[in-house]
Amino acid sequence: MKQAVFYHGSIVGELRVILANAKSHADGGRVAYFTTDRVYALACCRSREENFVTMGPRNGIQHYYERFPDQLKVLYEGKEGFLYQPVSSADLKNTRGHTWESPADVPVVLQEHIQNVYEEILREETAGHVVIHRYEEIDPKEQKMHANHIRDTLNDPVFAEYRNFLYRHFAPLWD
């Protein structure tokens, strides 16, 4: 049986530990996140002020949906990222699909330094590991629905850290 490879994507280099400071999707507690999906780990290589991920698995493959023009480029072009692996995966628990959590801080080693996350995601697309749904390919009604949803929920506290980012990219698309 093939050993699972775990990844944690970050824009921060030289990490030695992934802190259990994220909120668990399973129970709300504090956890360190890992994934067995390299493409998803690449998508996590972004700043907290741009915490806008619009991807998920469908039929066993990641699908990335651009919700504003050139979203993928805006978030990742020319930006470096780091993929880390846990020293040990013994304390990681699978919570959903490709997501794994640890309630304790997890020592890590650098697995890969990505010079340009955008180019790496495009390589994953060429390899068939992700389907990218570009903004201009998405039905205009769906585009408008998502833009107006952002408008209508912009003041939700969940968006506090990246509200300015959302406003900058979605305000031109609103009704």
C-alpha cells in the first residue's frame, strides 16, 4: 500500500513547525492543517489578506473556479510558496476527504520551494490534476450571482481580514 504524502502550503519560508492555530472544520477546536492533495496545498500558498479559495474536489479531481477576472493570476502570479511535510503523520486525523488535522503543533520539513505558484498550478492543470474554470468561461448569470453574494455579505465578520481584497475585486462586478 502506498504511503500517503501530506502537505501544508504556505507563503512563509523556513518554518519548523505548523502551529495548531487554525479553526477545525470538524469540531471548531484549534488545529494544524495538512492535505494529501498537492494542488490544494498550492492554493493555500496565499496571504491571509487574500484568503479567497474557490476550489474543491469533484469526481476525484480538484476544480478551481475564478469568481472575478484573472483571479488565479491575481492570487498567485509571481508569488513564491512553500510546501511542508510533517516529520511524523502519526497524530494527523482525517476529517474530510483530503483534509487532515492535528490538535497539536506539528514539526515539519520543507518539501518544496515553489518560485512561482501560478506557474506551478498551471503545470498541475496540464498534468490533469486540476480543472481551472476561468472567469470568462463561467455563465454570466453565475458570475453575477457570486459577485452580488459578496456584495451582500461583505460586512460579515468572517471576511474581516480580507474585506478590502474582496471589495477591490468584486465591486466593479456588482449590479
